[in-house]
Amino acid sequence: MAEAILFAAAEPLTEKALAARLPAGTDVRAVLAALAAHYDARGVHLVRRGATWAFRTAPDLAEILTTEAIEPKKLSRAAVETLAIVAYHQPVTRAEIEEIRGVAVSKGTLDVLLEAGWIRPRGRRQTPGRPLTWGTADAFLDHFGLESLKDLPGIEEMRAAGLLDARPAIAAYGARARDDAPLPDTDADADGEGAVPEPLDPDDGA
């Protein structure tokens, strides 16, 4: 009876809770000790955890029952916009990304894309300050099923698929930057608002 109760329990049970379900006068501790000895060499063990008892996988078998799962995480709006700009404008510097988006790019946004393996450093621009440039990595092509960057969809293809606003968002962002509009301190507000910037066609000479 004690064995069945412990197996069916949704959580570890105290000796008092177990005794309430067993015949009156049952020596609960003796029953638990006998069960623990019986399961000592089996795939599951009866173990005591503080004031409670429960069946648990034998420690030497825990490894074969361990499963690994990849938990997909949705990119923020800022990361999606940044990735699109890098894909269509590479090699591109952080300052250039900010000019196109019209908002400051947080270090965390680039870190997320770098950790995912979708972007990589492409060397330094031979200009004052020698800023680091960014481009896409092979993992980016693999994830999106592209053989090369030439397979990136153009503006008209994306607009036809309903992936872009009719309003040329990148042009609006660029105009705002050229008018010396102040950049926000962070792109965190871009995660929930604003249209996704419209990627430029790599064949349009921009």
C-alpha cells in the first residue's frame, strides 16, 4: 500500500501524510526502510528529502534520461531591424546602422545576433577611428535557406509578400538622421513600436 501511494503521489509525502492513508498502527518508518532497501539496487530509489519521501531515478542512470531541447527565442524588433540592415548594407558599421534606423543601437542587440551566429565582424573601415564593420555569417544563410546573399529578396518581392509597409521606412529614418534629429539613448523602445525598416535591394547600387 505504501509503495502504491508513493508512486501515485504528485509530490513527496511526509510520514504523517503516509500514515493517514495506511491501516492504523502501521510502523511507517519500518515500512519505508523496507521499501528503501528493496529499491536500493533498482532503477528508481526511495529517497528521503528533508521530512518527505519520494521515488527518484537512481543517480547512476540520470544521464541516460537527460534530454536536451533547443528553446527558440523570438528576436526583438530592434534585432530584426538591425539584422536586415546588416544583410542588405554589409559591411556596415554601428554608426551606419544607427543612421539608417534613426535610433541608437544597444550593445545587447548586436550581442544577440553575434551569439546566434548570424553576424560576424568584417574588419575595420579605413576611416578615422577605424570603426568595426559587420556582415552576415554562413549560419544566417543556412537559417533562411539562402545559397548566397544574391538570393536575398528585393524590395518589390518583399512588398508583394506583405512583409513591408508601403511607406519607405528606411528613407524616413535616413532623412531624420540627416536632419540631425537627436538619437534616443537606446533602441529598447523599438522592440514594440515602429515599422520594420525596409531593406534595400543589393542590386540598386546603394
